Amino acid sequence: MSGIWNDIRYAGRSLIHAPGFAVVVIFILAVGIGAAVAMFSIMEAAMLRPLPYHEPQRLVLANTTFDGTVSWTSSAEDYWDWRDMSTSFDGLAATLGSTQRHTITGGQEPEQLQGTIVSINFFATLGIGPHLGRRFSPDEGLEGAPNVAMISYGYWQRRFGGSPDVLGSTLMIDGFAYEVIGVMPARFRFYFDVDVWRPMRPDSDYIAARRFHNWVLVGRLAPGVTLEQAQSEVDVISAQLEAAYPDSNQGKALRLKPLGSAMVFLYRESLLMLMAAVTLVLLIACSNVAGLMLARGSARRLELSVRAALGASGFRLVRQLLTESLVLAMVAGISGTLLAAWLQPFFLQLLAIDPPAGQAVGLPSSVLAFAIAVSIAAGVLAGIVPAIRSSLTGLFDELKSSVRTTDAGGTRFRSGLVVAQVALTIVLLVGSGLMIRSLANLMSVDTGFDSRNLLTAEISLPQNEYPDPEQRIHFFTTLLENVGAIPGVDEVAVINQLPIRNPGNNIYVHDADNPPLDPDDIRSAFIRAVLPGYFEDMGIPLLAGRVIAATDVSEAPRVMVISQGMADSIFPGVNPIGRHAVVDFGRPVTFVVVGVVGDVRVNTLSSARPSTMYASYLQVPYYSMGIAVRTAVEPESLVGPLRDVVWALDPNIPVANVATMEDIIGRTLVTRRVRAVALSIFGGVALLLAAVGLYGVLSYWVSRRRYEIGIRVALGASSGDVVEMIMKRGIGLVVVGIALGLGAALAGARLLEGMLYNVEPVDPTTFISVSVFFTGVATVACLVPAWRALRVDPAEALQVK
């Protein structure tokens, strides 16, 4: 131990005498270690840490499957049967697979909150209790029970100031009075951020026939029951339900998976991809530092030779040099951990993710242990080979003043490091190039409507205050007229679910004259309700027939306008105008097709051509509608006037989620933009390190060949000959590195295939562009050593020292 302590003290003194070298090495390693620790801390919170529920290893997510195809949601009827017929669960609970918009009144201003419905055993199944109050009781899940609700910790603080008197208070939700019975803990979250939970009842929203799937199921395995045993039991129950309900349950089953892994499926790929990118950057940093360590060892060969001549063993010298590397790595590790604490918020914002169940991201002991481990590994990786080469190769030759050594082995090793850096950098640059091309393709997608200067908002009417459909129709038609009269407003469109912003809500539909005989042939389409003028105001082209008109009222025949995609899917090869479409609302409802319009990306930019049908709001009056205002001025300047118009009609109606359509579309690209930006950042860092490494190895090579260069110049070599010699050396290394990197990128790009849009993993344009770009950067990095070689004085280089 005393010997090791002496090595550490000696390493410290040695590095103090070479502050420039120490600072550069610490900086390079700190960047790589800091990025790795920051990414690992996010992965640890999102993927490795147990969920903050009671015995989380017993929790499972249950997804419905249709002939093996996994669906996110299940039907309420199936849920109740699986719950009541199974014995493998301590509890099987349900929650809506999406959030609901609720209008909250009774405060200073009306507001809109996101809420959801959960089964009465939902919180007990998760094993989490309220911060204040109690959970739902069994009788509160019965039809006709008093209205009760639980609220989030954040809403409790915002609305009630954290007062314990909130229990028993009344909250007006959509015009109905609810008693607040509990407040959930501060960090509680299950998939969605919501502020209000209501109990699931037989008369709740989204409870209909077995073919309607709206509920996410989560279960707690009974003690001693394995996941495989529970899966076997629900398979038997699924077969029984299929026999009992062949019309709705043909091919339907339930698939169980651990809840912890299921909760990160949305961003698992992004996290793993970026962690791999950070690891490559760290490897490049270690390679770069290894080159610096080898250069420093070469410069100290005379010192090491003297120590060897005085009796120091090869192992003793290796240990000394490796200790210096580890000291540098540990200092870099401390600096990198501090950097990681700063990078964490940046990475979280860049990744745009929330760890599941409200997990806090920080620097717990597991992350600190990772930081220590990666620092030691980086120190060993960067220092072991340079230490061995510097302390065991030809030391005694250094004591012979007449011998000029070139350390060919060390030069080859440094060249190999540069080749490795180039190859790893090419992999990162190809990945970022593919992501950038994919993002560019998505940004150029035709949405099917004009998104320019479009201000959007959501407006929900309280159900008990607008029970009459004619009241709702009068409110929104009047709103349409009044908003259109605001100075600076060109057009106003009203629809129950704005495109891109409010996806989902597809429903079964078929041609009334050709009903499907095979259940596999049942088609679905997105259904929307619009007020007259919607298509003209949104810039959606009419292809055939007519659009929704003011005469399409409740007394008139039910009509719909369909998209070209739906026309091709439901009415292939025939003119759909005048044909009848049957829509399954739990009961069949027949509509007459009166028009065909262009396809609109109602769900996502990357989704295929959607089948969409538009009904008349005058015939299907929803409580909640979206409004899109096309402006001749800055859209944000009309937010105040829009609220004034709404509140003039009803001061208890909130104008929620105000945003421009361009911002909404931009949000849908966040994940892909994150991948492209993050890979570009890491690729840029890798490119810089690789360029520095190439510059360093060529500079070292030039310095070791000053004598050779001097002879060449003395014998008549021109400046061009010297530059050509240096450039051939550098570009040769780059070409080998690019070739190896492209080979690795060909294999790695296949892993990105699911993240790309309209880009092949083996995209020639990307691969060629990256190669040319890196060659250009490498050429610049080679020119500086070449310029230094031109300044070699033959007379000085040929002097014997």
C-alpha cells in the first residue's frame, strides 16, 4: 500500500509539472464520462430502478391481442370477466387509455383540466395510497353512487393552497358537483399527467360493447404466482370468452408483461440509441487520451530508461504510468460527475421524456457507483497499452546518445487509435445523417390542410348546463360567427378533434350494400364532426360531391363527407357519392355519403393515408370542440380577443390549450428531432475528437521524422513532395477508418430502421455524404502538420545531438 501511495504522490507531482497535458486529458475524459453518467442516470430512473409502488415486481400490464397483434387497450366488458374469472391476481384494475378534458368552474376563472377514470381498485392494485384522505370505496363504483373524485398534489396546491380542508369540499367538474375525498402523492404518475381521477362505474363514459376497447389493464400477481402461470390462466379465460362471444372475441386474448418494462416502451429505443452514442463518444475520448498518453510516454523514455537502469522492474514502471492514467481518470470522473449534474436537465429537456411513475432523476448511489466504475475503466482503457509500450520497449536504447529511435511500434499503435476513432465517428455521423434525413422527410409531409397562421384552442361545455343538443349547436354556431367578426380573423373552422392535435377515435364502418362476411374484413375509420365551412377554412380540397352544409340539420338525413382514403377502402372501384355507410356506435347508424375530400393527416405525420369520415355537427353535437382561427395578423395576438368572445357567451367556459397549428405539428416531431439533434451533437463531439487525434498522430509522426524530412529536403525534395508524404500518411489512415466505419454503420443502421421515415437504413446519399464530409475535415486536420513539416530546417534536423 505504501508503494501505491508513493505512486499516487509521484503521479500528482509529475502531472503538476505538465499542467497543459493534464488539463487537456482531464477535459477530454470529463466530457465523455459526464455525458455517459448523465445518460446513465436517466436510464437508471427510467429503465433500471424499480417502480415506486409496493412490491413492483408483482405488477403486470395486460394488453388485448387480436390474432397476435397487440392493442394498447381492452374493453370494459372483457375486463370485468377477466377480473372476476381469474384467481392469479390480487387485483386486476383498469384506467382509461387516454385523458379526458374537464371544465372546472367555481373558481375565479373557469379552467380546463386533464382527468381520467379508474376502477375503484386501481390505486390499491398499484399499492399506493393517497397523500391525504382515502381511496375509492367499493360502493363508489356502483351505478348511481354519489360523485366523488381524487385530485393530484399539484392541483391541490394550485387550487386549494395545500389546505387540508380540501377533503369534503366540492369540485364542479363539467357542471356536476364532485366531493373531493383524497389527494394523491406529489410525484404520482401513471402514463399520463392528470389532475382528477373519477371512479369507473357501469354507466361511465367509454363503457359500451365488447368490441370497443378504451381501457388499460394493470394487475398485481397473487403471492407465489408467476407471470407464466397467470398467462396460462388468462389464456383459458380468453378461450372461454371467445366461445361465449364469437362476434366480438374471435381471436382475442390477453398478453401479460412486467409493468416496469412496459412503461418505458415509448422511449426505450431512444434511450438505448443515445446511450450507445454516448458510449461511442467515451470510447473515442479514451482512444484520444491513449494517444496523448503514448506521446507523453515517448517523451519520457529517457527518464524511464534511467529508472530501469537503476533497477526499476518493468512491472514497477507499468504500475507507475498506469497510476498516472488512473489519477487523471479519477479527477476527470469527479469533474464529469459534476458536469453530469449540469447535463441532466439538458438531456431531459432534449429527450422530452418523463421517467415512468414520476421517478426522480438525480445522482443516487447506483449512478455514483457507475461514475466510479466508468472512470476506472476509462483510466485503464486509456492508459494500459501506452504504459506497457512506454515502459517495456527499447528503454536502454535511449541511453545511447548516437541512436535515433523512431518507436515504430508506438507509431503503429497511435495510428491504429486514429483509425478506430475515425471508424467510430463514421458510425455516429451516419446515424445522425439518417435521422436528419428522416426528420426532413417528415417536415416536408403534406398534412392535407393549410397550417399557416392558424390559432387553435379547445372548448368544452359543461354537460349538465348544456344537456339539450340544440343548446350546444346554438353555442358553437354563435361562437363561429362572433369569432369571425374579430378584427384580424380571416376564417374560422370548428371540429370535435383537430387534426394532428387530437388523434384517435376510430370506429368500425362498412358499405351498407356490401357488409363484410369475414370479421377480418371489418374496416375502421376516424370519425369527426364539423360545422359548415370547415373544409374551405382549413384548405382541404373537395374532390367530388359537396361538403357539409347548413341544411344538414338533425331533421335531415344523416350525411357524411369522406376522405379519398376511406373512399378507396370502403367503396373500392365505385363512386361513393350517394352510397350508404353504416357506422358502429354500439348500434348501427346509417349515413349518406355526399362528398369526397382530400386526405388529411388526422393522427400523425408518419401515419399512412387515413380513412376519415366527417359528420355534420348539426346532427352529431359533441360537448367538446376544437376551434381553428386563420388570422391575417400574428396568431398569438388574438388569444385575448378569442377568450373575450367565449366568455361573452358563457363566463364559465374555459379556452384551453391555445397554440398555433405549426407549434402543434412541431411537437409531434419532438422525438425524431431529439434523436437527430442528440446524435448530431454526439457526432460533432466525436468528429472534433477524431480530428484532434488525427492532428496529434501526424504531428507526432512529423516530429519523429524530422531527421528523415531534413535528408529529403537536403537531397532536393520539393515542398509539394513533403506535403504529399504527410497527406498520404494522414489520408491513408482516414480511408482505412472510413472503410471500417462504413462497414460497422451498415450493420448498425439496420437497428435504426424502425425510427426512420422514408429513408432506407442503407441510404447511399447519407453514406457518401458522410464520407466526403469527414474526408474534408480530415484534410484540414492533416494540413497543419504538413505545414509544420515544411518549416523543418535541414541543417538543424541533421545535427547530431
